[in-house]
Amino acid sequence: MGLDMYAMVTMESPAGAVDLKTEEETELYYWRKHPNLQGWMQQLYYEKGGKADSFNCEPVVLISDDLDRLEADVENGRLPDTTGFFFGVSDGREAEDLKFIARARQALSEGKTIFCDWWR
């Protein structure tokens, strides 16, 4: 048990930026126990209008501006310190996030929708 996080891609155009449902999706990236990224995505979820009481299994769409912001925050060590039950600790592998961002930008350039989801 623990914090499993996924970036998914779909060719579908969701109706909104949060809490979306898709028929067909594929995995773009996977993280295990990276709570600071979880905290960053949680903030983004609520900024985009998310209403869930708990940010668990609540997807959030990422657009180019979000990726730019995430990249800047990763490069400048600004992912928020985040804790939670079974989350573990972020261990300095944030450079891996830059690989995800590059893949996500490529997917966006191909017309795909990117979203992150947790505890799938």
C-alpha cells in the first residue's frame, strides 16, 4: 500500500479540468511515493475548481501552462512539503519529473489530453 501516481493520456476532450471520466486512456508516466508532487497536484486540482473533500482518485488535467509552472517549481525546489498516510517521502528524484514534463509536452503536441490520477 502506498502513494501510486499516474500521468495518463487520452485522445478524448474532457468536459472540464477536474474530475473527468474517460473511455480510453493509456499510461504516460508513473511515480511511487512522491508526496511533494502529490501536494503540487492537489493545489492545482483545487485551483482548477476541484470540489472533493479528499484529493484521492481525483483526476486533474494538465495543460502547457501547468507544465511550465511545474517545471519551474521542480527546478527551483518549490514542490510543497507534503505528508500523508502511506505517502512516504520525496527523496530528491524530482529530476525524474523533468522527464515526465518532456513526455507530456510531446503528447500535448500530438493533440492528446494529459491528466494525473492517484491511487488507481
